[in-house]
Amino acid sequence: MALAIILILLIIGSLIFNFVNPWQATPIASNWGSIDDTIFITAIITGIFFVGITLFVAYTLIKYRHKEDKPEEENEAGVHQAAYEPDNKKLEWWLTGITTVGICALLAPGLIVYNDFVHVPKQAGLIEVVAKQWMWSFRLPGEDNILGKTSVKHINSDNSFGIDPDDPNGQDDILIMSNEIHIQLDQPLKFLLRSLDVLHNFYVPHFRAKMDMVPGQLSYFWLTPIETGEYEILCAEYCGVAHYNMGGRVFVDNSQDYQQWLSNQPTFSQQYQKSLATDLADGIEEQGRQLAENSGCIACHSIDGSKSLGPGWKNMFGKTEKLTDGSTITVDNAYFDESVLNPSAKIVEGYPPVMAPYQFSGEQLEALKAYIKSIGQ
Amino acid sequence: MSYAEETEDIALHEPKGFYSKYVWSQDHKVIAIQYSLTAIVAGLVALVLSGLMRMQIGFPGSLEFMDANTYYQAMTMHGMIMVIYLLTALFLGGFGNYLIPLMVGARDMVFPFVNMLSFWFYLLSVIILFASFFVPGGPTGAGWTLYPPQAITAGTPGAEWGIVLMLVSLAVFIVAATMGGLNYVTTILQARTYGMSLFRMPLSVWGIFMATILALLAFPALFVSAVMMLFDRLLGTSFFMPEMISMGQQLDHKGGSPILFQHLFWFFGHPEVYIVALPAFGLVSDILSVHSRKKIFGYKMMVWAIIAIGVLSFIVWAHHMYVSGMNPYFGFFFATTTLIIAVPTAIKVYNWVLTLWKGDIHLTVPLLFAVAFIFTFLAGGLTGLFLGNVVVDVPLSDTYFVVAHFHMVMGVAPILVVFGAIYHWYPKITGRMLNDTIGKLHFWITFLGTYAIYFPMHYLGILGMPRRYYDSSEYEFIPQSAHDLNAFITIAAIIVGVAQILFLYNLFHSYFKGKKSGNNPWKAASLEWMTTETPPIHGNWGEKLPVVHRWPYDYSVPGVKEDFVDQTVSETQLQAMIESQKVKS
């Protein structure tokens, strides 16, 4: 009896919870309201089965529970007996039929919307999202509307996207080396997704769409942004220890704001030439800064002094730190070099031993140190 | 001539002393208990790990040692232990081992020595797995799905040695499961007693039988993927490793496919869901029938549903990969097959409910757990319809909706059956009843607590909250109320976790102090309750094997005094019982 009442209360409670809880989907900012509709349809149909079956179980438990003082349910010998019910083929076929209808009512709209999801409209623009542990960057095809060829082989500190320097299509590609990207309102957009290292997943909750990014291949999805604003990007496929820390931002701009933003972004050839030149001309700090960005250091080491996966860089040199073995050490050039080349040798207390060894040259280490020291000032 | 007759005269390997009786035992009942206790110990470790994880999610920073590294290691080990080393081992190695020979009327498994080896390989796999807590770098934190390249590259905890031990342990486990599985299948097909036709077997045996076949066909996919990943990690091959960089350095790998691993993993992984679910389906059917004193509704349909689910489970795997970057057109096919599998599954739910209908329902602890299973499985199964329908899955995948769904459907639901089944068969295993009051308390906390944990969790997923996040406090779209809900869920999880002490206490206490049960305390009709001794002696049956005349669900037969007719009663005996009853009245 208690069980039946609890089941009824659970159903009532679940229904109330469903309608009054504060945790609903984020306001939609893309054309995929149709996906929200399929969720709604699924919730209605499954909800009916959930409530119906559970209430039937509760009713059964109340009506057919064993009762000691019910002589009408006893047989001639005074023993309680259940109904000796044979199979009910007709009922079974009815139930199978109703279930099949319910399943079709779920599947049909689902597949129709999915058909839209996999077919990119012809007028869609193109943007490439590039992921690596644990940061985002973006590439636009430029005036020729063709993205230049890429290969892991071409990746170096001057060319973090790995664009083929000899491919003419790549010269006008626009590179956005930042976690922040702008896209244009009402313009259908195909997101080409590429990963340089492990699996990632480009996910903006307000857009509903998401897709894994797989090293060695391209994946895609498309959408049309329908609300201007600023939305968060998340990584939705586990990609190692800083997975949770791989945020970014997408700004949906009206056409005027978008064009203004776009005109300030450098093309690959501009950036590449500049980068090659700065290696010689620019200060050593600038070289260190580029190295830190391209090697992924700043995913775990903040430059504002805040604590992240690894120790922050601001005012780091000269600090006295306690190590996990209980001893203390002053952060100097020698300790820094060792921590890059062999990170697990001496770990500062409070940080996980996750950093991989980096094989930097002596010059690169000098540049990095110069950059880090310049942050502190 | 059936195997049963052939073996009548062959002497069993009689145990000679303490060691051959309790340690190097070849008796299926002892092996079952060895399997079960090892699985429960592994499960308790995984339970503690989940508590530590939940502390970080609900109260970030509350545990000093819980850095991102430790969090991901706890998460990975929790998942893998629960799915493989607890649920698979307990249902097949534990319940399968104990119940199959008793339910089909065999004296033991057909290969007792292999059965013994199966347990020792299983124990070895658990030891290897736990050893990874003590190697440099600790256990792997790759997530229980172990997706490469991340599982074996820098930036993932335990990418040096933890992952190697994990893969080796899985390979050893699969050897154990194969030795056990061949035994279960052969015993069911060859060693049934006189009159025990396939359609006279209890649904427990059918569920375990089909699950074992799935295991034998699905585990090889995991085995090869484990070996291939070991090669990638140790020998520098590139099965799953494309040309890529890692931490700014170019790796030597070239040409491999990370998606290939996912296909292999889920070709195993989806049948694995049913390797856990089908035994639970079988056991719960028997519990419902016995305690509502009514024949199982639609027995044949139930058997065919088990077979249909088993077959279909091999063509739905890529519904775990809708947003994996595989060819998106696969989505149409896998969404259709996945939703089709809901039909035989729904039939099973209806038949459980209709078994209760017009029954004489005894609200015993096993029945409480069985009804709680129906409710939880219903909830978890229906949310599966969201995730199976490809486009609905797109926004929900990799969120807490998925976490809530699979914990309901293949975590809590099978565990509720495990509890119900232990309350139901403990008297046969030990000769004593478990304590009823503690059992009810344990039931209510576990049932209501798990619903409080997982029902609201779905809404975090609808909100878009991603899973596998060590810390999500920096994201602005997640409101404070969601973090408060996580704190609530953590409190509920801790309560449910601690409440399991009640269960352990009950197991331990009742073994010495429980009420004596006799041979058949529930007045059940199936063969395992017909042993002459409880617990059954070595060889299970006395001089002669039992002879079976009917199916195991003859409850409340009209005209008979008792409300059950056991499987060994012949048609003539039944007529005599009915006649004598007529005479009395």
C-alpha cells in the first residue's frame, strides 16, 4: 500500500517538477527551434507512457495486494489465490501496436528535422573551427571563398593552423587566433570542424547544434544565427585534464558590426610574413608570447596571476614555493627550465602533475622567460 | 541420449579439504559466491569514488586532494568498475553461476575446472586494475570510454601506465568472461535434467543465456580494440592515431582513425548494456511471478522479446556516436533500429505489469525492489527514446541528460534487481532469511534516494550543462540554481551511498543470526527450490537427478490446495491433488 501511494506521489511530484523547475533550455539563438520541437514531442509522448504505466502499477498494487481478511479471494481450502490467467494474445498485440504507433510518432518528425540538419543550404557561408588542447581558433576563407589546404606537417610557431604556405587559396584566409569569434546575423553558416590533437566538440548551448572534432578528418554542422548577442562556446567531448577549461565566445553581430570586425582581421599571408619577420626584428618578449600561445601554455598558466591548472605566470620569478615533497624552492631560471623540460621533477604543492615535457631549445626558453618576466612588470 | 543421463554415473570431483572446498573450488555455488563477493568489493570502491566525485560537483573545492587529475581518475575508474567489474561479473559470474545448474537441474557446470579458472582470471583482472592506483601517474583518467588519441597522449591523467594496466586488465577480464560464458551456454544447452525443455526454463535462465551469448560475441570487439590501443601506446603503431600534434609537438603517428576505436568500442558497448539488462530482466520476471503468486504473463512473448532484443542490440551501436563526426547519414539507419528495439522492450514492461494484475501480491522486500525496478527502468528507458532519436540527441549528448539516462537504465535499475534477487535467493544460498525490517529501510532509502539523484539531473542536461566537467562555475549560462541543484544531488548521493551499509550489515548479520529459511521459504515453483538440502550440497541433488514435468510458473492452479505446483509434480500427481481436494470439500 505504501509503495502504491509513493508511486502516485512520485508521478505527481515529477509532473509538478517538470512544469515549475527553473532549469529549462537556454533561450534559442539559432534556426534549430525545430530540434526543440522534437524534444517537446518526445517529452509529451514518453510522459504519457510514464504516467499511464506507473499509475496502472499503483492501482494494481492497491487492488490486488495480498489481504489476509478477504475470504472471497480464498479457494476451498482457505488459501489465497491469484487469478489463473492464461496468455492474452489479443491484448499483447494491441499493446505492441500502440507502442509501434508511438514510436513512429517520435521517429518520423525526428528524421525529418535530422534531414535538414545534415543538408547544408547552398548559400551557407564557411567558417573553420580549429581546436587543440585546450583552446579554439578560427579561419575564414577570405575573398576567394576557398580555404587553403592544411597539414599537420606545416604546423610550427609561425603557422599554428598548418596552412600550406604554397597554396594560393590559403593566402587570403583570415585567421582568428583567439577564443572569440564573430558571426553574422541571419547568414546560414557551415562550421567545418578540425582538431589538431585529440577529440574535441564545438558546442554552443544557445545554438543546440554540436559535433565532435576528430584529428585526421573534418566534420561539420550548419546553422543560421537568429539573435544578436554574445554566447559561450564549450568543449563537449572529453579532451584531457583541462577539458572543463576550454571556453570561448561567439558574438552574433548585425551586418554592419560584422563587417567592421572582419576588416580588422589579418589574412594568412599578412600574418605569416609578419611572423617570419618578427622572429628577427621583434623583441624577444614578443617571440616568447607567440611561443606561449602557439604551444598551448596559456590554457593552464594564467597571465593575470590567478590559479588555474598550473601556477600563474604573473610575478612568478623570485617567488618561494612549497613543493609536494615538503621542501621549498625559489623560482629562478634553472627551476623554470627544468619545469619545462621535465615538469614532473619538482611539482609545486596544490597542482596536479599533468604537464607534458616540452622539448624547447635554449633560445626558445630564453624567449619564454623574457616574456614571463615582462608580464610581472 | 541427453547429457543428463550420460553424467548420472560419472563421479563429481569431490572436494578433499578446506582449500579445494572453499578456495580452489570447482563447485559452481562456491565460485558464484567468490565472484559475487569480489564484485561487491570492487563495487564498493567504485561507490566511494562516485561519492568523491559528487563532492567536487556539488561542493567544488571541498576536498583538498580533489584536483582535476584526481577527479578524472575517479570518474573513469567509477564507470569502468561499475559496468564491467561489478555488474557484468555479478550477473554472469555470480547469479549465472549459482542459478543456472540449479534451475536447469544439473549437478554443476559442464566444465568445472574452466569455471574455477574463470574466477581466478577475473580476480587477477581486478588486482591488475586496482594496481593502477599505485603506479606512477596513477590510474587512467581517460573516461570509461577510453577514447584515443586522448587516452594515450600527454594531458590525460595516467596516460603513461594507468591506461596500460586498464587495457591489460580488460583483456584478462575478457578471458575470464569467455571461459565462464562458454560454460554457461554449454550447460544450458547440454546439461538440462530430464524433462527440462528450453521452454520450461525460468526467464532468469533465458536472460542469462542470451546475455552470455551477447558477451561471447561482443567482448572480442573490446578485446581487439584493447590490444590495438596497447600496440599504439607501447609499440608506436597507428591503429587509432592519425597525424597529429600533442602539446605543441608533432607525433610520429600517421594514418590511424580515432573513430575506428569508437565503432569497435560501441560494437561491444551497446550489447554490454544488454549483457547487464537481460539477466536483470530475467531475474525480475521470476521475482514478480513468485511474489504475486501468478504465472508470468506472456512467457513465450517474453522469451522472444529477450531474443529479439539480443539480436537487435548488435545493430544499434552507433547511436552512441551521433555527434562523433562519423558520416552523418548513418544517423538515419541507427535512429530507426534504436527506436525499433523499444518495441520488444516495451512488451517486457507491459508483461511485468500484467503479471502483477489480478495477482495475490505479497509486498515482500524482493517484490518492492522488483516494482521499483519497473518504475526506474521505465523512466530510464523512456529517456532513451530522446537519445536514440538522432536529432533529439544532438543538443542532449554529452550533457547531464545522458548521465541521468544511463544511470537510471543501466545503473540503478539493474542494481535494484541485484538487491531484489539477493533478498530472494539469499535463503537458498545460506539457509537463512535476510532481516525484513532492515531490508525495507534499505529499500526505501535506495529507491527514493536514487530517484532524487537522477530525475532532476535530466533537467541539468536540458539546460545544456556538459558532463565530465571538473568545474563549471566559470560558465555564465549555467545559473546559480543549477549549482544548488548539484549540491542537493550530492547530498542525496551521499545518503544513498552510506545507506548501503545497512545492506552489508544485513548480509553479514543474517548469515549468523537470520531466521532459518527451510528449503522453499517463498513457496516458489521453480527447480532451484526443490533441493533436498539448503544450502544445496555438492552435486546439488541427491542420488537421482530431479525429473521435470512442467514449467516453473504454475502458481494459483485452480482446484489445488497450495497456490503453487512445483516443477517436479507430474500430471498424475496433480490430478490426484485435485481429486483429494475435491473429496475434502
